[in-house]
Amino acid sequence: MNIVTPFFQQCTRTPNHLAFFEPENQLSYSELKDIILRIATYFQSHNVQNQCIAIALDRGIHAACCIYGILAAGAIYLPLDIKNPATRLKVIIEDAQPRFVIGFGPSPEWLIETDKWLDYSQIPTTHSHLTPLEKTPTALAAILYTSGSTGKPNGVALSHQALSNFSSWAQKTFSINQKERIASLTPFYFDLSIFDLFTSLSSGASVYFMPTHLTLTPSRLTDWLDEHQISCWYTVPSLLSFIGLKGSLEKKSLPHLNQIIFAGEVFPTVHLIKLTNLLPDVTFYNLYGPTETNVSCYWKIERDRLNPEHNIPIGHSACQAKLTINSETGELIVNSINNFSGYWIQGKLEPIASNNYATGDKVSLNQYGEYCYHGRLDRMLKCSGFRVEPAEIEHYISQLDGIQNCAVIGIKDITSGQRPVAVVVLERDIDLAEVIKPLRKQLPIYMQPCKFTVLDKLPALSNGKIDYQAIQALFNS
């Protein structure tokens, strides 16, 4: 088993069909295969089987080719967010201990071991006509770093079988075929990208990489969807809410768009109602699952059941997952082939003890036998679809000069689902704006608190622990 094998099989069926599209670069299936083989040949010559290779490239054709080439060579891909601060990238590289880090140009400042750097443009143009190395189903395919409750990012390790199981399920559930034009906006370090990367090419579909800047001007984004005749798009609710409000859909029909799939955060029902009314011929799906399980629930939107006063269900089991609810806490437990293999720590896998993954999400069953989401049992936030652990933000704030204590919570935001905010206790009378400046170089934008409040001391419960409800009330008042 190798997650990229279906793509190679597809190349023999539709060699001249468009695989990837960017404004300045388009590749057919056969052209894409040649590039992938070139990358795979290079890596195979360096004996990289079962080793981690980091990708320091922007989302797009080059990065996607690297992912396929790495997997075909029997290695594990680790996509980096190169817009992350250097401090965070160093932490990830130190933990992941990749064999290579591939990107363009000279070695970046955040990479201490410069001998690991591989300039993409220097990969030889020749290749051998290899076939993807066969892997056992449990062999690792990807490592996706998420925010960690310990104050450091966690490397979630996913197997070939986990990616393949989801990809096959999605292909059948959403009837993906070679006629589809799929919009891809999701960064490759985010698990939604598994659909764009693997479900698409195993089905013979064409993937259109959406320019990132369009997210700032939703009316131009919807123009782009129309111009390129996009038929399917998998994205996050916060962006869909934005285009529903500002995308000028009242004047556009988007006749080619058949289905919109969303995941990563709660979609406010009032915004979903507006969007479904604006796009009456589009089928909508709500997908649910943390990175550790990818997708474990889904719900096909039933327009006549949408009620602005209630959240939509997360639905029924997906990908043949076995779902149970902890009778004491209401926590959803997922047993699935999709489930991760463990965490990648200090350059090796730390396997999970059980395939029953406790999600940390509180759920219940409704009268239709559908699962309904009722929030987190812990403090985790979802910001623009990204999992954010307040503890990781607190870790960096507490290390700032002049900070005595701090606490981070989340507040609702119409464009990003949630945004982190912070309360701090200062050691002395100092300028807060100056104190927090280093955070810009330590945390990605979506993890930087949008508001700070200074207190004489943090509110506490009778047991001495921080009273997060009291802090929440400060920002709700």
C-alpha cells in the first residue's frame, strides 16, 4: 500500500488530463508524473525510506510535487508553515529531526543544520521509471504539527492506511471523478489538504490552487470560482461566512459549483442559512474530526432543518469509524482506520496505546441518531480552522520580560470562529505594547492574542486554580 499509487494508476488512464492549475503553471497527469519521478529518484538515491522530509514551500504545485515524490520514495512528508516565526520553525525542526528540508534558494536562517537543506531547483532533471515503493498499511506517510497543550507543537503522525481510508471514503461519498474541478486553498500542514492532494488525483480530477490574496477580497474570490468553473470546494466555515456576507453572491449564480464541504470549526447557523439561500443549487456537507482522526463524522446539510437558534449536527459516522460516547463526561471516542499512529517526538514515533481516541469534544445524540457537538471539555480553541492550545500561547507570554502571570482564552469572531485574548499581570509599571512585541516573531498570526487586558492579579477559584469563567466574563461584558 502507498497512498500515491492510485495517482500513478490514474496517469495511465488520463495522461493528458489537467492535474494541477496555477496561473503561471499547469500540469497534465503525465507531466506531473515526470516531476514526481524526478523527485522520488533523487530521494531514493539517498536511501530515505521511513525517514521524515520537511517541505519549506508555499502551498502550490511545487510543494504538492514534493509531497508525492517523498511518498513515492518511501519517506514521510512534513509540510511546514514557512510564514511561521523563525522561533516556532526551529522548535518544529528540532523536534522532527528531518533527514532533509526542501525549499527554494539558500538555507534559511531558522535551519541550524544547513547540511539538511535541499534547494528544489537543484534536483536533477533525470529520473528512473520507478513505481511507488510498497508500504505496509501502518507505515507512516505524513506528520502534521498542531498546537500542543504542553506549550510546544505536536507532530501528529498519520499512516498510509489512514490517508487512504479517508481518501477512498471521500471519493465515494462526494462522487469525485475526472470531471471535477476542485478549488484548493487549504495549507498542506492542515489536514483538510488530504482531500485536495489525494482524493482529487486518485479520481482523475483537476486541482486549481486558489491565490491566497483572494481571501481578503471575497467578491474577487467568488469571481475566481466562477471564472475557473470550480465544481467542488473543501474549506473552513469562517471563510464561507465571509463570502456569504461580502462575496456579492446576490449577483452571481456560480453555475458550475455543485458541492461545498466544510470542516475545522462550528459554522454559525445564521450564516450557513444565508449562504445556502444564496447558493440554492449547491449541496453542502459538514465534516468533523480532529487532526488525530481526520474525518470521523459528517452531515449532509438539510436546508429545511436549519434553525438559527441551534447549531447543526456533526452527523453520522464517517470512514467506517466506530463512535462511542463516554457516559460520564459526554466525550466522543473515535475508533477508526483514520486514526493517527501516535505523536512524532524527537525524530521518532511515540505510538498510541489504544486505537480509541478521546477527542476532548462533548457530544450527544439527537432524535435522528445524529451526533451533535457541544464544545470542548478542555480549553482548546479553533481559530480559522486551526487547533490552538491556549497553553502554548501562555508559554510564550510568560517568558516575556516583565510578565508575572498570564491566562489565555478564546472569544467568538465572525471571520475566524474564535480568536485568542489574554489577561496579564505585570511585574512593574511598564509599557505593555513594548513587552508583547516579541510575540510577533514567536507565534503565527492566528495564535497571537487580538486583545490584552492588564490585571493586578488573575481571578482564582477557591482551590487556587485560575477562574477562566471570570476571565471570559471580562471580555463578554
